[in-house]
Amino acid sequence: MGRLAFIGLGLYDLRDISIGALDYLKRASFVFMEDYTSVLPGFNILKLQEKIGKNIILLSRKDLEDDFGRKLWDSSKRGDIALICIGDPFIATTHITLRLEAIKRNLEVIVYPSPSIINGVTASTGLHIYKLSRPVTLTFIEEKYGYYPLTAYYVLQENLQRGLHTLFLLDIRKDKNRFMTVNEAIGVLLKLEEKVNEGVIDVDKTIGIGVARSTAPDEKVFAGYLEELLDYDFGLPPHVLIIPGLLHETEKEALNILCRIDKKKLDCWNKRVQELLSKMR
């Protein structure tokens, strides 16, 4: 049996891939890549194939989830293999499941981590990483099926009640060429507020931070009341949305400089979050 390496590409083109990962890819017998869980700005698969000197086999969601990685296990009988992932490999829970299955199959597992969106948003916004609480995926509403992503609403509510920041990972449906924007995400949250009606989200009082193509040369970061973000053009995917909790003075300064938001708005937001905190005491 061969080895299986999980390799992270990071957040932009080939900038973040490690030297160790490149060395492994050059030696591996089979190199696979999944690109359905995220989008990598500036990436060209042909450039990576040229760098490592071999073809890369693209895997679909069906290959990894429905077929439970059968192509990986079959290839591992003939040599070392690699699975390339956008961002950090283990942001996606599917990859954790695959790692455990590989160990059960007596494969040696190697991990080459890379920057994830968690690293990216702290770099893009200046928010403190220890105040980022449970992130949550915000999916498209499917009204004809009666589906609303209510979990996202309740995660935000819980995080705000603890004074912590909420990172929304926005829905990606690559097979349908559909990528949720910050603007669409706000629309979803407002519809959830209409449905639940617990006063968590207010279009002209809730502060949001939109980040597009985090840390890429053309990244866009903008903060303001949700109604201001609704009209902002963030450009190409991937996008994420953050609703901050209680902001430290250094975070307010960072948001003011990096995201061009008036500190008075942040002071007003802090008062609102402090009211939520006081209700819990």
C-alpha cells in the first residue's frame, strides 16, 4: 500500500503551496484534486501540472462523497497518491472522513497544510482570531421545498450573545456555476429574520464585513451597515461575510483603516452587542 498526502493550495494561485508539498507531488504516482468545495482565485491547473511534471485527475463530489473515495483507494494499491484541496485540506469535513478511512485501510497519511479562510479573514480585516467563534455555512434558500438555513441564524444569535464574531462561509454550487455573493448572503439573512423574528438582524443597525478573494492581489474588503453592503460590488468569488461581536479597540482601528468604516458606527454596534451580553447575565 502507498501513502496518501492531503495537500492544501491556500488562498491564491500557487503562492501558498509549500515546498514540501511540491516535492511530494513530483514523486507521487497519482495526483488528484477536488475543486468543488471552494474557488481559488488566479489558479490554473495547467501551470501546476507543468510544475510537478504530471497530469492531475479532477475528482467530483460524487467521487469523494457518494463513492467514498474509491478512486483514491484503488490507486493507492499502485503507489503514493495525493489529494490537492483549495485552502487548508481539513476545513472540509469530507476530507477528515477520508483521512480516517485511509488510516483504517493502513495507509500512511501525510498532511501539508496551507492557509485557510480563517487565516485569510484575520489578515484581511484585522479581527482577532481568538474572537472568531463557530463559523457556519450559509446556503441558498429553497422556497419551493420549504428549506431555510435556520441553523445559520441561530449560530449568529448564539455568537452575538457571547460577544463573538460570526464567519459565514457562503454557498458554492460549482456544478451549477452558482456562487453566493455577500449581497445575496445578506438577502438570505434578512429573509431568515423575517421568518424567525427574534431581532438578531437589522438592515440599518447590524454591522457586516464583506470579504472577496481574501489576501489575493485584487481582494475587496468593505464594512458597514448591512444596507450599505447590499449595494457594494465585491466582484468575483469566493466571498465570505462576517458579522462581528464585541469589538476590541484595536479591532475597531483595524476595521477603520482596512475596511473604511467610521469608528462611530462601530461604537454604536458595540453598544448593541453589550446590550445582548447584559441580558445574559
